[in-house]
Amino acid sequence: MNKLLIVIGAIVVVVLAFALTSTGAKTPYADDKSPVMYFYSETCSHCIAMKPILAELAAEGYRVKMMNAGADASLWQTYSITGTPTWLAANNERIVGEQSKEALRAWFDAHGAKIA
């Protein structure tokens, strides 16, 4: 019975990982109405590492406007992006690099990213 639960758990983890990294999957933390823009690249290892944290924060109602800097080179100059991941708030404050869930939640709270 325990082995069966472990196998089922492993399958769930694989399916969730695929859903979060698949380009066709709905991103639970994406919302164009968010006052926080999230600059990322599909190939950025730090951005990939942030996906589970962003998904967990999405379950708490936090959303970001997705800005694919890897696919749109004009975003780098337009928004003065120096690296990904970068979060940019409406007041022009930003944070760059991998963040802990707690630090990102606090920053999102300070910038109104809890919209759902």
C-alpha cells in the first residue's frame, strides 16, 4: 500500500512539473491586470526554479504580468532589465534574481500583486 502511494505521488509530481513547464499549459500566476510585471526567459535556470514558488503564491491569490524577455529582446532596453528573473512594480521598484517564497510574498504584498 505504501509503495502504491509513493508511485502515485511520484506520478502527480511529474504531471505537475510538466504542466508548469509546458509552453501550452495555463500559467496560474499570470494576469495582465497585475501591477507587477515578471520578466523571465524560458531557458533561464533561475526562472525555471521560480515556477513552483510562483505557483504556490498563485494559490494564495498573487498574480504577475508575464513579460517574456527571452522571446522579446526589446523588453531589455524598454524596461532597463539587467537579468532574469526580474519583477518590476508599477512604481518602478524592482527585485532581480531568485527569491524565497517569503521574500517574494512580502514584495508582492507591498506592490499590490494579490488580485485574485
